[in-house]
Amino acid sequence: MIRLLHFADAHIDMANYGRHDPISGLPLRVLDFLKSLDTIIATAIEEKVDLVIFAGDTYKDRSPAPTFQREWGRRIMRLSRAGIPTLLLVGNHDISPAAGRASAMHEFDTLAVPHIRVLSKLEFLGPSQLEGLPLQVLALPWISRSRAMSAGGGETADAGQVYAAIGEDLADLVNRWLEAADPALPVVLTAHASVESATYGGERLVMLGNDVVIPLPVVRDPRLDYVALGHIHKAQNLNEGQHPPVIYPGSIERVDFGEARDDKYFVIVEVERGQTRVDWRELEGIRPFIGRYLDLQSNEDISGQIRRALPPPETCQGAVVRLVLDYPRDWDPMIPEEELRAYMKDAFEFHFIKRPQASARVRLPQDREVSSLSPLELLDVYWRSQHVDEGESQALQALAGELLTAGDPQEE
């Protein structure tokens, strides 16, 4: 049995909210990510796992500041000193968009750090590349747009077709690797990629055509014993209750409001040929994100309306809070922004997004009333009130006419 720790999407330089720590000089949000990373590294060492797989995206910036590289390096070196074989898969935030440039994790390869291996190319690893572990690993790092397009005939090629073709090529490659694998040893596939049918934090399904998407049957192949994925920040198992487990552990901290309701995890996995057990480990102390929305319909007691839309201040301590407010532009002077910021003073950060709406006055044809207009005439008035381009409005009008005609009873 091989016991491995799998995590992904560290993004340790995510400093988009909050202040700096006066002692370390690091952004407080960076310390949030580093706290989770410390928990993961400590668990690997304390529980003496056989292997660590990081499935990509160390940073959010492909050219990270040296300070953030130092903080990541310190933690990975703890794994090296503990003698734990560690695989670092290159993700889309780690790879340079220019061909031939080094990845953001190049120093571990350049310096040949003991027990640390950077996976920057399509690769089949056997026991001899895994320090004698009785395991086989299939590695699929991120395939950049430039690499995908050059493989598919250049920038003039249709991106969706190129990505679909590369997804099929990856499926063929994985199948060839599995046919060549030692049937007596467990097989782990690790990939930094989108997998068909996976769900993002904002509940959006992965859509074909935006990047290379691995077909779902590839990762559900029963010849695999575990699939360690990265890239999508929502924790999920794409093969629940079946073999092999197909796991996105998710990001190690909340990155934005699309992840406000997501808990954060890493996983400890016991891998054997034909059977695998997954232990989800929830990360504690994750920074709360609280989002609220209000569409003001009345200018009476605007301050009270907004306060009632916000959570009580005592529940916002240490949280990143965002309020999106829609209101008529004429009411702009009545929005008590300074008062609201004082009300949310205990929040870690308060984002107040004002969206004043310009009212569009609808002008009816001369001497006509709404009741006298046909549905198509009303639509025409609406297009003009919304300043829709004339060519587009004509096309929409024609389509509406076809739909309305299709719904009419046929004359005998």
C-alpha cells in the first residue's frame, strides 16, 4: 500500500484583499494561504506519507516576486529534508506563455533538490523515477494555449477544434501508457487540467472550447487506481463511489467570492492495486467571504435598507465582505458610503460596489397607447429604449416575428 498526500492550487501570492503584517511584511491574505500550506506540509511529515503530489498552480502570477518564491521554497524544502518524494506538477499559473521559458518552479530542477521532482512535460514515471516506490505515475501538466495552437496549425486555427483534438490525443496517450504499465503495480494519473463534467466554485460546468478538456472516460478508466487533479478550485470526486477516485481537492484557501461557500481540503490517499481509500482533510481557519446584493427600489431610509441587507457587524469580524448595490443614478448623493464603511469597520475588508442605473425613458409612437400596440411594436419600442444597434434590433425583431408566427393557430 502507498500512502500519498494530494493537494493543489496553492496560489500563495494571492494578495488581493487586506493589509500587510507589520512583523513579516507579507500581505495578510498571503499569510492565510501560507497557514493552510503549513498545515499540509506538517501533516505529510507527521504522518510519514510515502509521496506528496502537488497538482499545480503554486502562484497566481507566472513571474512571482522573490519573496513569495522564498516562502514556497522554505516549505518544499521541509519535505526534502524529511526525505519525502514530492512531485510538483506545472499548472497554468506556473508556466510561461512563451515557448522555451522556465516555469515558476524551475529552481527545484535547476538545483536538483533531493526528493523533489518538477513535472513540466508529459511523462510516465515508474519505480526507478519514484525512489523505488512500487507505484506508477502518469503526469499531464498544463498544456498552454500557445503550445496547443502551434500543435494545431497556428493561431489561425479554430481554438475549439484544436483543444478537442488535443483532448483526444491525450486520451490516446493515457491508453498507450496504461497498456504498457506493469499490471501488478498501482497506477496514479495526475493532471492540471479541466475534466469534462467538473464543476467550478461558481457552479459553472466545464465547457468545451475554452481550453483542453480531458474526456471523462479517460479519468474513470478502471485500470487507474487514483486520479490526482488540479486547476478547478471546488473540491469534488468525479467518480463518487466507484474506482478509481477522481479527485479535485480544490484550492487551499478561498480565492474570491466565487468560492465563498466552498470548504477547503487536501486529501490523504491509501492506494493499492484495484482499491483506493480517500481521507478528505478539511483545512481549518479559512477566511470567511460574505457577499450581499441589494436593488434599491425606494429612497426612504436608504441607510436602514442597506444595513438590513448586510449581516450583523459582529458576524463580519475577520471576513471579507462585499455589498453590490443597484440604485437609480439620481439617488447617488443619498448613498451613505462613509457611514457604511464605519458600520463594517470590524470586517477584514469591506468592498462596496455601487452600480447606479440610468433610467431609460420609453417614448411611444405619437398618439398611441400601450394597449393599442402589437407585441412586435412593443418590442421595437423596447429595442430603441435600450439603444440596441439598428442592425441587431432588426435581426431580433425578425426572429421574434418568426416565433410569434409559429405560435399562431394555422388557418384552415
